[in-house]
Amino acid sequence: MTQQQMPLNIEGLQEYQSKLSGNSNGWLKTFRQKSFDQWSAEPMPTPKDEEWKYTSLADVINRRFQLARRHQLVEDRQFENYRSRADINVVLVNGVLWGELSNLKDLPPGLKISSFNEALGHGSDEIRDTVSKLTPNDSKPFLWMNQALFLDGAFIRVMPEAEIGPLVHIIHVTSGILPDTVVFPRTFISVGESASVDILESHISFEPVSYLSNAVTDIRIAANAMVGFCKTQAEAHQAVHVGTTRIWQEAASYLDSFSFNFGGRLVRNNLSVLIKGEATRTVMNGLYGIDGNQHVDNHTLLDIQHPNCTSYQLYKGLLNGKSRAVFNGKIYVHAQAQKTDAYQLNKHLLLGKEARVDTKPQLEIFADDVKCTHGATIGQLNEEEIFYLQSRCIPRPTAIQLMSKGFIDDIINTIKSDSIRAKLGRLLLKKFPEIKL
Amino acid sequence: MLEIKDLHAGIEGKEILKGISLTVNAGEVHAIMGPNGSGKSTLSKVLAGHPQYEVTGGSIAYEANFKKLELTGMEPDQRAREGIFLAFQYPVEIPGVSSSVFLRAAFNAICRHQGAEEMDPIDFDKYVREKMKLLQMDDKFLDRPVNVDFSGGEKKRNEILQMAVLNPRLAVLDETDSGLDIDSMKIVAEGVNKLRRKDNAVIVITHYQRLLNYIQPDFVHILYDGKIVRSEGRELALEVENRGYDWLIKR
């Protein structure tokens, strides 16, 4: 039998897939098979695709990947430093929920956490309903690959009316793998009506090994719920991360989201928010702090299908060395989405002379009574500001530190959760010691 | 304290200051007046060491704390630590940097320069709040980013607050009265007057004489086309108020 040419070269794929298929049943089995077929039929994107114009996957496509064989945390000291006891930690190693490292017992009332498999085993229709409603976004091949091949995942459920106090911290850690391994982190979050919760989803790795993380997160926010959601990505310098986050927002709900990209050689994030009810409020903020040869590409989509919705989006980039950032922010305002108020801004501070940015706002507006504004800036530090600080006794290097830190603080301070802010602050300091004052 | 001799300076190859000489002694207040485009702001920027302005001739000798220094060639922050202060005509906004962090960084830079220990943050906060009272500034000001979304009056008050905190030897006030209503101007002027001592000096750069009713100068200089065309006592300012500049420059 000749092996089918797959879009991505993965060793032992057939064996793995038939085992997965054998372990699944009913809806999941069909779902996996359908995703597998879709993935097989779709070539990997190339820079000829408009959505991948500035981000080349050539290096990924040409490699031969392994599947993770073990799901055990190897480097635990740095891991322990990263998580904090005050949070509700949900730890997944190479995509598999690791109960001993998580606190899944004594959860506050109204919060349910389990592995994806366990939830499906209990016949949860919720996952099925939502996943089938969500449409794929700009990285279909990666979404399908994840759906076909994910092993396990985290399933977080907040019951209606519940107000969850502590931060729910989902930690996807990649550990103990061979070089060029591919992992499939999967997260599913469902927040019931009028509930409120703060969630941090972290993707981390501490071992200097190359791998591809193909992560998918689906979030459903029911009417009147309030959700703070932050995705942090601070992986090894050799890592490639392609993330797909799909959020479904119902009437009068509030989403305060933040995307933080920090580590990895190549990162592509696809964040899409579907507005499925009236009078929603959406914040989509983000920060990337990169250096060396790092490449970070953020594609966001806000799809507004109902009237009276407001959105605010600010993405900031701090670039050192020869790093490169891409931002593509789509806002789609459907004809019936009157009285939309959407704001989008993308700002960059280039510390490295060879750093490069490609930024593209994309507003498609089909309603006639809306207020939509957007803008983008790319700049080096302003000499007049440096002179002003210098004229106040502050040496030039300190002035540059103050201003870079100011550029970051401005956006970090929009995060309401103290626990998230503290974690991100620590990560940033490690990478940009020059901002320490 | 300050001795400017035959100073020539310009920007992007264009000469703006065409031979200025001026001596300022400790304890004195000098006013520099002149029509728009005469070089007043250039002089202030050159004194503070703005990198865009190039000194093409002459010298600026400065003496403070028993040190004799030649300012041309010194970095702006070095000059500031030696006691030179420029109150900007258009104070710059620094997003993300809170006023309290900024003021402490500035103050500590002087402390280190003078070999003194940095002030304890709590003591410093108290020290700043005292100065803020003097200028009738809102308490919340310290948490706000430097000058961001400040009104014109707040920006100018902030300049004088910085002056009060840094306690300079030579303060250059560049059009500090522009954009101020009369009440704000009185507060700002009073702030400046309270900081006057025998061992410091002030140069007030202004287009109009009204600020000079409140900060009374010992000498008034008229700057025109990059040169000082007349220097007299404070009555010259009143004469300019009544007669304008034309009679001074058309000879």
C-alpha cells in the first residue's frame, strides 16, 4: 500500500490515527475522520495565499515531524516558578491533562474542569454543539489537523450565574520531547449565562528543543456573561506555534481578551470573535515583545452580526534585533449590525534597526450607521521625548528604558487580573532586562 | 554664572543665532524679548543642548558649585545635572511613564551625580507633594503619564513643578506664559518667585511683557534676527509693551 502524501510529514501518522480512531466513538469518531479528510485534501498555505503573505511555513513543511510519545513534565523548577498557588491550575503536558499538577478538586461552586476525553465520555453535547457551529478561520489546515489528531484537552465549564474569583490558569507545557515533535493542545471553554470568570491560557516550554505546537481553543460565552481571557505564549526559541482561538459571544456579553506573544521562532495566531447577539462589548488587546530572528504574526477577525455592539482593539509590538511582526486586523460589520462602534489601533516600537513590521487593518462594513476607526503606527523612539527626559537629568540609556517600559506598561495595565499582570511582567523583564528600572 | 560669547548656532545648516553675547550673574533675572522668529527659542534649546541645533561658533561658559564648564559639547542630561533647567514652551508628552516615576528618576540622577544617596521613595513623595501644593496641583497628577492629556495650563505648571523639584542654578523659561490664563500665570509666576535665591539665576524668554509684571527682571534684552539689539533695565519691557518692536529694529 502506498502511503498517502500528507500536507505535513509526520512519522507513524497512520498507526497513530487508526489508534485514535479506534479509541473514539460516535460523534467524535466521525468528527475526527471528517477533519482528517479535510486536512489531507488541503495543501499547506504558502506566501501566495493572501492570509499568509508575510509568514512563510517553508521550514515547517520541509521537516519530518514526530508525535509526542511521553506526556511527562521534565523541567519542573521553572514550571513551578511560573504557576502560582493562588490560581486554579489546569496543566496539560504535550496536550494531555495532568491531574497531579492541576488542582481539579475543591473547585469553587459553578466551576467544572475535566479532560476533554472525560467530558466527551460523559456524553457532553455542549462541545459538539459549539464546535459544529464555529466556522474555521484563516488557518483551516491547522484547525483540521488539530481536530483530526488531538489526543486530549482541557474542558472548562462555568455554570450560569457563577462568579469565579480566582484566576483559572490553563497551562499547556511542552516537555520531554524529541526534536521536531508536533503537539496538539486543545482547550474548550464554556461560560454560562450571567457568569463571570478570568482565564489565562499559557503555552510554555523550558527545554531548548524544536517543535510545532498546533493549538486550538474554542470559547463560548453565553448571554450577559463577563469573561477575561488572556492567551500567553512564551515558548522555547526553537518552537513554532500556530494557534487558532475561536470565540462565540452571545447577547450583552462582555469579553476582555489579551494576546501576549513572547517566545518561539515563528508564531502565528488566528483569533476570531463571532458576535452572535446584540449589545456585546469586546476588547481584543495584544502585545508582542520579540527579538533576534523571531517572527510573530497576529491575524484577528471580529465578525459583528448584530446591532449595538462595541469593540476596542489595541495591539502593540516591541521589536528588537531583526525580529519581524505581522498584524492583520479584520473587522466585518454585517448589514444588520447597525450602531456598531469599533476601534482598532496597532502600534509598534522598533528598538532594533533591522526589525520589520507589516500591518494591515481590514474593515469591511456593510451597515450604514456605524462608527469604525482604525490606525497603525510604526516608529522608533521619539527624539523629542528622549531630549525632554535628558533635559531633566536622565541619561539617554535610562530615558530609552523609561520610554520602552512606558510603551509596554500602557497596554499591560489594561489587564485587570493582578495575577496575569504579574506573570506577564516577570516574563517581559526576563527578556527585556533593559526595561528594568 | 553664565557667559555667552559671540554664539553662532543653527539648525540643518541654517544660521539662526548670529553672534550672541550675554552675561548672567547669580541672583539675577534676565528677560529676553523679541518678535517671532528672532531666535528666542533657538537660544533656549541651544542652552539646554538639543541635539538638532548645531553650535558653529562662540562659547557658553557656565560656573556653578565652584566648577567651570564649557556647555557646548556637553550632553543635555549632563548640563541638567549641573543645574541647567529649561522650562519648555511645548512640554513633551511621554505616554506610559507616570509623573511620579519620571520625577524620581530625574531627582535621583542629580543625587547620584552629587554623590548623595537617593531619597527614600516615601520621603520623595512627601517632598513632591509639598511642591505640588505650591503650584495648586491636583493629587492625582502623580499617577498620570507625563503631560499626556494635560491642558496647556497643567503642562506649564508641571514644568515649574519639575523646576521646583530639581532646584536648578540656572532656569530658562521659554514662553512659559503662552497659553496660560491670568490665574494660572499668577500661580506659575509665584512658583518661580519662590524659587529665586541669591545663588541662582533665571532667564525668562517671552514675546509679551505681561509675565514680567509678575516675574520682575533686572535686565531686558531684545533679540532680533539672531542678535541682541538692545539691553536695558526692566523699563525696556514696558516700552516694548507700548510701542511694539518696530522702533527697535528699524534704524
